[in-house]
Amino acid sequence: MNWGRGLLRAWVLISVIWVALALYALDPLDTWNKASADVVKVYHGTQLIFPALIERDVMERALAEYFREQRADPTWQPRFGEGTPEGEAKLIAGEHDPNLRWWKTGTIVTMAFGPPILLIAFGMALQWVSRGFASK
């Protein structure tokens, strides 16, 4: 009986099942599509739509310019922050991260392939230790 070959085959089988279940549960295509969707910010009932990959500082500048234009209206009232267009823009832009889809993709890859890699590394370490106890 060859334990090494049998354990390697068991690892392959377990790894394939793990990766398949992880990818099914994490649904990377849906996650990618959601992270790639346009960013919609609502302010005073107005939807402000930005491309998903827009940098936060560009979004803040565009929002600040929009708020400066809106300030000309005498009924305009700041809803958040300092009441300045820049303060409002900073709060509305919030935690926007244009690299979000890459972060989520990295998380999915880590969750799907990390445990099988750690399992084979652990098995190789155990094999190395057991060889140290073998007589020559």
C-alpha cells in the first residue's frame, strides 16, 4: 500500500470539492458584476450616477462642483457635514473604492484556493517530519 500516493489523491479530491463549493457559495461573477456596477449616490432625492472605476477624489470634485451649482438655489440646504460643498462632497463620496472589485476577487481566490494549499503544505511538513524519524 502506498500511503503517499493515496493521501495525494485524497487531497486532490478534497481540493476539487472545496474549490467547487467555495466558488459556488462565493459566486465570483455576481460579486464582480456588483463591484463593477455604476455608483449611485442619492442627495435631496436626486440620483447622482458615477462610473464604478471613478477615483474618489474625482468623485468628490464633481460632487463639490454640483453642490456649488445647487447653492445658487435659495432653497438649497446642506444635509451633511460642514455645510460647504467640499464637506458635503467628502461625506457623500464616503468609502467609495474604485479597486473594490479587485479586493473582492482577491478575497474569493484566497477563500477558494487558500485552504487546499495550506492542507498540502501541512501534509508535506508532516511527511518531512516523519522522514526524520525513519531509520537509515
